[in-house]
Amino acid sequence: MGTPVMRDYRFGSDTARWLAMGMLLVPTLVLCSTTCADETRIDDAQIVTFTTQEYHSNMLRQLDITRLRPGPSGNESAPNHANYDESLANPFPVLPQLLIGKNGERVTSHRKMRNMCSP
């Protein structure tokens, strides 16, 4: 019995060579095919340039929006006037208590929370 021969599988076998070439060739082919397909699509399509107003009306037509809601009015007597009074703009006067169940019991552990939330 002689000394065992160690083979270099990186480049020694034909299978390894074919795999290495395939790993390099496949991404290149995919990149080339997508690039060529994109170029033909751009050539076939017509490029349309819109002004701001044309773009806006085109988008409204696509979204099937017939009219826009009017913004706030600068007139104080108008029904849709802008609200600058901070006392009228407070939507949450009383915040809810955190980690308190519906029965008023305070949640202090994960187990208690699981028992309260599970059906």
C-alpha cells in the first residue's frame, strides 16, 4: 500500500471545472438577457412628457377621482375655516391608563397579561 493521493477538487476534476464555468456563465447570461430585453422595451414604448397639470389630471382620471375636497378657508366665518385654536384641537383630553385590565386590575406580569387576553 502506497501513500494516498490527495486530489485537488477545485480544478482537478472535470465536474468541478464545469460547475465553476456554470457559476460564472449563468449570471452573465441572465444579466445580458435582461439588459437586452429592457433596451427593446424602451425602444418600442413611446415616451410621453406631461406638464404638472396634465400629470395631475391624468392621475385623477386613473384613480377615478371626480373632484377634490376643498382645503381650509382663510375666512373665519366660513364653515371650513382653518382651526388655529389649540383648545379646540385636543382630540385626547383623557389618556387611557396603561396596563390596567377592563376589570380595573393592574397587569404586573406576563402570565397575568396572557390570562387576561386569552379567551
